[in-house]
Amino acid sequence: MDAFYIPGLPQRFDYEELDEATDRFKMQIGSGGFGSVYKGVLSDKSVVAVKKITNVGIQGKRDFCTEIAIIGNVHHVNLVKLRGFCAQGRQRLLVYEYMNRGSLDRTLFASSGPVLEWQERFEIALGTARGLAYLHTGCEHKIIHCDVKPENILLQDQFQAKISDFGLSKLLGPEQSSLFTTMRGTRGYLAPEWLTNSAISEKTDVYSYGMVLLELVSGRKNCSIKSASPSQGGGHSTTTTTTSSSSAQFGGMVYFPLVALEMHEQRRYVELADARLEGRVRSEEVEKLVRVALCCVHEEPCLRPSMVSVVGMLEGGISLGEPRMESLNFLRFYGRRFAEASILGEDGNNEQREALLNSRQEYGTSNYSSTISDPQYIPLSFISSQQISGPR
């Protein structure tokens, strides 16, 4: 029996109970920087997902339980519910509700099977935005996710979207903080401030969300092989229109954010939509997602909208923002370095950092510290990326 009591803790499970529920952890359904996820059935016959934390240092039990109490009391329809936990000996496990449709990337980028229809994509975009807005402004303790990507957006029946893995960075032991960059720095979704050791805030999540929006529109990874066949990992062939710009092509790779930027300048939004949809889209919604996405990926965090504003724009209650071209020029260098790293199979973070510095030298970076374009702007709670990720 523990000698301490922490209010708000979710259900506590014994390790043996979860070992039996998962049939000795046989059915693995996912894996990530924090460990592996297994499907399980509890004694009450409810199906759950059990995350076995194996790749990080072990916090003290009291500290672990304190953070679990915070995560366990975050409740929103667009956030995966934490049902319970296990902190027995050196074992650390989390028990979540089971999402039967799996992660967004498996459906969106699938080379076979049904295509995710446009209305489903729009609802996923809106649900994800609502979940992030709640993490940033609706919780008693603000939570910055730091790893927003399709793999962490899970789907249920009717393709209801729920965000997973929020708050997990707090479960790291101090000796493991240097691993944070590897685990959370998912190439392609990294905001520029991650690469320059600048301040990290909720606007870092906004950037990553913008990159996810672009992938929802196109139905493929933002950096993919031109005219990729399904077996090449592109998911589907790219259209002639959206890859016609040579400035968005780098050695056979296409960087879609740059394509979207150039097509936005020409107001040719519908041509950016996934060709597999065969025109089954709403043109005004395609424009809305592209414009919101570009606003989200501004280089300067203060120019990005809050997630509350993103929800308002998607719902129609707030006028669409206008992407600031001077704050998007970095994409031209970013894409080139990112594509080169993808071709070589490298990490890409150093290349993107160099590209960001080059773009600032060529185009310059204005001082936007006093420019707040977001009508729902919320003062940032900054923490240093050095504090989060440790020495590099």
C-alpha cells in the first residue's frame, strides 16, 4: 500500500491484471517513442489499449502518479480517455480507451482500401482542432502536446478524431530529458523554433497542426516521391497540376507545403485536393483548410492563430486569416533541405536548421513582437526548448 494519497488518480491496475488482459502482451497495435501499445480486454469485457512505457527513464512513483492525476482529469470528446495506470516496481503502464479505427496515418495514407472522403477529413480537422484548443485553454493545467502528427490522431466509428499521447512528456525522468528531441521531434512537423532552441509554446502545436491539415487536403505525406506508386510509400500518384512547379520539386521529391503556398498565390485551391477523391470535395472548404494551414505554419509564432481561433475559422464564426507571405518564405529552403534529407534517409533536423538560417539571411526576418494578428490571441506561456529537450 502506498504511503501517499493523490486526489484525482484514475483507476489503478496491478501488473498481473494487465498482463492477463493483454494475453501476455501478445497483440501489439502500435509503437512510438514512449514504448509499445497492446490491445487488451479487462475483466468487465471492455476493450482497452495498454501503453507499456519502456523507452524512458522511470520517475519516482509519487511524481509519476501526480502527473497521471493531471492527465487523467483531462476530459474532452476529442481526446483519448485515460482509464487507468499501473506503477508497480519499475513497471509503468497506461490504460486508454480503445480506438477501433486506428491512427489517421493508416487510413489517410493507405495504398489500398476505401479512400477517406472529404467530409470525414473536414470533421477530423475540426475535431483535432477542438481537442488541441481544449489542451491549450480549457484545462486547469495547460498542456502543450509537442508531437501533433497523424500517428497521434486516433479514429473511432464515424471517424471521430481523438488526440493521443498528450501530457506524456511530463512522465520523463530527469536523466532521460536528452531523449526528448528524438521522441518528439518528428521530421516534417517540427516548428522552426524547435530547430533554433527558441521558446516553445502552444503555437508550436499550431504549426504541427497546420502541417497535418495540408496532409488531410492532399492525402499524402508532405514530402513524398513524385508520381509515387503505392508500393513506393507515396500512398497514391500525385497529380500533374500540383507537382508542376519545379520550385517545389527536389531530386524527385515533392514538398507539398510549398506547392500549397504557390497555388494559394494563384488561388487554385481545389487542384490541391487528393486526386483519389475525383472531385468529391467542397471547394470553399478546401480553400478554408489550405488558408488556415498556411496561417498555422508562419515562421513567427506570434503570427500563428491560437487553436481557439482555428476552431472559429473552421466553424465559420471567425473570418479566415490571410497568410503572410513574408513569414512563409522559409518554406522554400525548408522543403529543399527536408527533401534532400529524405532522399538520403537522414534525420533532417540539422539540414532544416541550416535551411531556416539561410532563409533568414536571404529574405530577412521582421520583428513581429508587437504584431498580434490573432483576434483571439492568448498570451503565451513560454518554456525553453532547451529545458524540454536537454543539451543537444
